Amino acid sequence: MQEMIGSAPGLRLVCAYSNAEDAIKGLAKHAPDVVLMDIHLPFRSGIECTRRLKDQCPDLQVLILTVYEDNESIFDALKAGASGYLLKRSSPAEIVAAIRDVFVGGAPMSSQIARQLVKSFQTPEPTLEPIGEPLSERESEVLGLITKGYSSKEIADKMHVSINTVKTHLRHIYHKLHVRSRSEILLRFRGGPS
């Protein structure tokens, strides 16, 4: 990958890291325009690394390059701040083109990923009426903030509660709505809960 980028006309490799921790500590001093990020990294996921790098350098363009093509990974990566999502089976020419595209403001994606995203938005939304016990007022408030893209920490700050309280509310919401993740909630509540 380093050789491919280094030999591509108009591209320059300024740094490479084998894990998220080193990237978080050292990337800012190199000031790259684009980062190629794998999701599966030692110690910390590439999704969490993307979130941290975007906090440090908001203008940084992160292009995910991974084998993961499940909806949860895709949505979590994009929500964390990734601007594009490619599968590792992409050809070298496709990867170089995607780097150039994301640099000029595009949002490149492997065609399979784009198709999955399109399908997820075409799937009829099931109703998420709780079976049995309804959501409490605080759980509804947490749900509303989740659908607006707030992280657990941001929700805790906004509601003036601890992160553990937010996690407890999330567990109750997942149980009552019969979902397993934030991604499932976001897929079903695209426009926010009514």
C-alpha cells in the first residue's frame, strides 16, 4: 500500500502507522490531507481512531479501506467522520482514484457499499413501538439525541448525567425496542422519533 501510494503521480505518503494509538499521537504533526484507515486495528478500532482524529483535525479526510461490509460497520464509520468507504478488494487504481476524490470533496465508496446504503434507505421502516413497557421520558430523550447523531458522552453532557446513566438508558431502550445497536436505531428512526 505504501509503495502504491508513494509511486502514484500527485500523491505523497507522509506517514504510516500500524495501530490507532500511534496514529492518534503522531498524525497531527504530519498534517496529511487524507488518511486511509482500516477498521480492524490493534488496541483500538479504526472507527474509534477516525472519531479521535476528526476531533483533533476536523478538516482531515478519512477513507476507510477494510474487509468489513456489514451495515453496522459502514454506518458507524461514516458517523465517526469517515468521508468514504472502500473494500480491500478494490484495485490499486480504484484506491488511488478514491484518495483523489475524497481530497477534492467527494465521498467515494465501493459499488457494493453504495448499493447496501441505498437498500438500507429503501427498506420500509418497521414501527418501533415498545412491546410491553413504554419508554420513560428520559429514555425518549436519549433516543431523540441518538437519532440526531450524538455520542454517549455528548448525551451525558447535554443531559447533565453520567456516562453510566446514559449506558443504562441505552440498555433499556435496546431491550424495549428489540434492537441490538445504535445503527439499528438509526436505520429505523432516520427522521427522528415521532
